[in-house]
Amino acid sequence: MLPLALLHTAAGHPMLVELKSGETFNGHLVNCDNWMNLTLREVIQTSPDGDKFWRLPECYIRGNTIKYLNVPEEIVDMVKEEESRQRQMNNRGGRGGAGRGQYNNRGGNRGRGQNRGRGGSNSNNNNKNSSTSGGNIVIGARGGNQH
């Protein structure tokens, strides 16, 4: 789960923001950007000592001053559900039709596919020791098939 996905989902919900200076801001998230700059509404600001409070109609918080964010647990659950929904949509194949390289067997085994790496063979059956599981090839950091 990415922090920005969590923040985009949290829009409109209450949250607590603590700054590196120790100040805290309690309010409803209006907006966030890619630098984690936040806009909050109906904010209660607390001093670092915790002895002074201010009520603000709206405030802008620069992302690099944020120490941590506290969001409701329901937001985390919403993000997890959305991610699982997106994974299911991605597994369906998208725009219909066959997967990459499977259009009526055109193209064959040309290009950068299996058994075409350094020192490999062009024949499909010569490399019987390549580690495959379920159609996946395990590739090491150096680029060859792992044995």
C-alpha cells in the first residue's frame, strides 16, 4: 500500500497530522498532492507543548514538514479493498483478446523471449534445465536463466 494512495482515499475524512516541530493539526483532509502537501478544513492546531489550541477554518501543510499522519482504520481497509479490486481487474486481461505475443501464433519465438539470451540457443528444446514454474522463468541479476 502506497502512502499517496492512502491519502487520496482519505480525502474528506478526519486525520491527525504531526509536524517535525511538534505541532499537531486535527482536521478533515480536503486535498493532497504528489509531494504530500495537504489541505485540511475545520482544523484544531495544537502547540508543541500541548498547552495552546487554535481553531482554523482551513490550513495548508507542506509535505516535507510532516512527521507522521494518523488516519482512521477504516481508510486503510478501504485502500486494501480498492487494491484487491484493481488486481482482479488487471488479471482479467484488459481490452480483451489474447495476451502479448499470442495473436494467431504470429511472430513465433523471435525477439527477446525465452532461450534468446547470452550464450543461449535458438532451439526451444535445448535448454531443459531452465527453472520454470507455471510458465514463469526465474531470471537472475546477471540476466541468464537460473539452474
